[in-house]
Amino acid sequence: MTAPGPEPEDAPGLEAGGSVTPGDTPPDAGQTSGLSHPQPMPSRAGLIITLIMIGFVVVGIAGFFIVRALELF
């Protein structure tokens, strides 16, 4: 069975208390926990306005072709 890593006293770059020497690479794991501020929900007004505009364009194009088809009869 192999050891998971070097013993703390044998690890390079550690000071006596177990901290990292200045300028050395920090440890892999973050030292903070928990979440920051709740993320705000983005507004859906832009999406709704865009969908309404697309709907107007589609209805306008369909109306144009319906009028053109009725003129042929």
C-alpha cells in the first residue's frame, strides 16, 4: 500500500506551522466555503419584446401572402 502523499514535515515549501512560504504556489483547495451573494435573476422583458416583434413580422408576412392569394381569384 502506498501513502497518499508526502508527510507534512517532508513537503517542500511548507513553513513550520504548515503554511506556504511567500511567493510559493498556494494549495490546491480553496480556503473559503459557502456562497457569495445570491445571483440576480435576469430580466425577461427583452425576450418577451423580441418574441412579440417576431410575431408581428410573421403575421405581417402571412397577411401579405393571404391578400396576394385573394387578389388572384
